[in-house]
Amino acid sequence: SDDSKTSEETGAEPYATCLWPKVGLRDNPGRKDAKYITTIYFGEKVEFLDEKQIADDDKEYIKVKLSDGNEGWVYKHLFAIGGKLGIVNGQRELYKRPDIMTYVGEKLEPMDMVVIFDGEQDGWNEVVSLKKEKKGWIQGQANIIQNELDVKLGILYWRAMEEGGDKKYELLENIMDNPNFKKSKLIEEVSKALYGNPGSEEA
């Protein structure tokens, strides 16, 4: 159709954001007869090539292209198609639908990462979080930081938090030591995760 042509000309390709810590990119949809190509990590943005397929495992797969040019198939459920990644600064109530009567007590917490979908509805925005643990609607975008520096810090923070033991602390220390992140107002949260709250030091 002509629509696709214009989106190509404006370079508005649809993107998908990885919502799981690690996802395998394979050369075919499904796991059977599909060769592993590489790993996609949480927060990574890939180009969605507008192809979908139901594989032998009855799951839907999408074809994507990575920033290094690699192309392949991933399980669709592990990605959010469209929208923009943001990090929550402060608490936000999460509603089941864009209606104030649908609040069921669930909240987005500070440092939660969400994809905010385009297409606002009367001041409401649809969101989905890491591992799709939280999804729903928020009123407006207040408290959702979308600047690149803070979002990148957030991605690295969650990649660290998903690891166990020493690896987690090593990755958190990398964030603290990175001079680029010194300006981020979220560095406090990283410090808290690394050193605990001041005064709660164990002897």
C-alpha cells in the first residue's frame, strides 16, 4: 500500500524493545530447526521488519533487525512493538483501562522501566514494564523520565539487578564509575542498591 511507502520515506520504521533480560535471535521462527544467531538484551531496540509467523510451538514470532545488521526471528511476547522506553521517578498508579474506576491498587515504583505506547487517549498512556510484570494505563506522563542518559542508566541498572551475586555488584559498580552517569539524578538509586541505605551497614 502507499502508506508503507511514505513511512519508509520518512524513515519511521517500527521498532520493538526487548523486555526480557536475555532473548535468543534465531534464523527461523520457533526453536525446531532454528539456529541461534546472537543474544538480545533487556532495553535493546530492534527494527521490526513487519513479518510475523506462528511456529510449531504455537507461539507467534516476529522478524527483526539488530543495530549491527543481524536479522532473525524472536518470540513476540518478549518484546513491546512501538512506544518508547522510560524510567519511573516516583510512584504512579496503574489502571487496568483508561478509566479512573479501574484502579486495582497496582503502582509503578521508582526505577521501574516501562515502554510508553504512542497514541494518547484523553490524557492517558498505555504502558508495559520489564518482563511484562506490570501493564496498564497511567494518567499522563509525569514522573516518567525519557531522556537518553537516564534511560540508559536504567537499562544497565536492571541488567545488573537481574544478575545474582558478585556479577550484580560488579555491574552496579560499572554504572557508578562511568563518568557519563554522574549527572543523572538516578545515580542515588544505584548507590542505594550497591551500598544499601546509609546507617544500615552490617558490621
